[in-house]
Amino acid sequence: MTKPEFGSGDAAVRAAEQRAESTRDRNLPQFDDLPVPGDTANLRLGPNLNDACLALLPLVGVWRGEGQIVYPTIDGPFRFGQQITFAHDGRPFLTYEARSWLLDEHGKVIRPAARESGFWRPQADDTIEVLLTHATGVVEIYYGTPLSQTSWELATDIVMRTSTAKEVTAAKRLYGLVNNGDLAYVEERAMVGEPLQPHVSAQLIRVVG
């Protein structure tokens, strides 16, 4: 598993704008009777993006694609499909949700897999606080920074888990837009007695926003 080549941020932004021609009119389902602003994953619709979130602007949208899972304690590698949503309601944070499903060697869905949700909270000093909750009983707090206008690096500060959750002690993530405008990321994870090492990678295309 190798880290994606993010390349020029300007090229990635231009490619993303071109690919948005087919996604710019799509958004998250909306409830018209909600008494407060709903979440939007489309920067053209809904409330304006808070200025505090400008460093995260390229992430806003719904992304869908495939990735790979590896680790010494599993028989993989395994293929998986995934949808990631970055949205906002005008306040100084992004909401985040990721849903995954396992795939067989032919790309057929086997069953639902990992789910996680949380918030990305940019700060005035350019740091990013990320709170993630996993359906497996693990809660993580990451701190990170933008590496460029289209890439972001995060590392855990605290990992907590329930009594029934798998042992996890640390994680690192690197997100970025590759030159064709896709969202790519890699994750390293230390768990079940193993040191920090590559675990998950994926490349996703924009489907909303």
C-alpha cells in the first residue's frame, strides 16, 4: 500500500471543478420543515460555508469509490466500497460520515462493513480537531493540519473504546485530492498489539457537490 500522489493543488482544484459539471445539482435529502438550517454537501446550495472552514472547502461533498484493507492480523487484502460525506450547516465545522461495504473479487457486495461519523473542527491557528465515533465501539480524537490547499494530515491524540471493542491505540490519516479531482486517503493504525502501519486506502469520486 503506497501513499497517493496528490501533486499540484491547483491542478486538482481545476479537475474537481470540471468533474462537478455532473454533480453540481445534487445534494443531501432535505426536510423542508426543519426549523434550523439543514446540512448541505453542495457549496452552491444551502447556507454559506463558514469562513473558518475555508481550508476544508475542497472536501465538502459526497464521495464514492473503492479501497483496500490490509493488516497482519487479517487474511486480506480485502476490497471494499465506501461513501464519505462532508457537509456543513453554516457553522464553523464540517459533519463527516463514512459508510463501507465489503466486495468480492468481482466487485459484488458481500455485506455492510465499517461505519464512522463525527466532526472536523478547524481552528484559528490552522490546526484541525477531528472527532470520530466508530460503530465498533471506538472513539478517536485527531489533531491535524492542512499540508496544502488540497491535502490534510491527521494523527490521534486520544483513543477510547468500550469494553467490547477491539484494541486500538493510535491512528494516522492522510487525505488529499489527486490530480484528476478524486479524493484519496490512506490510514495507518496500531491495534491488537501491532505497531502503527498501513491499514486502509481508498480513492473516491465526487457524486454530490
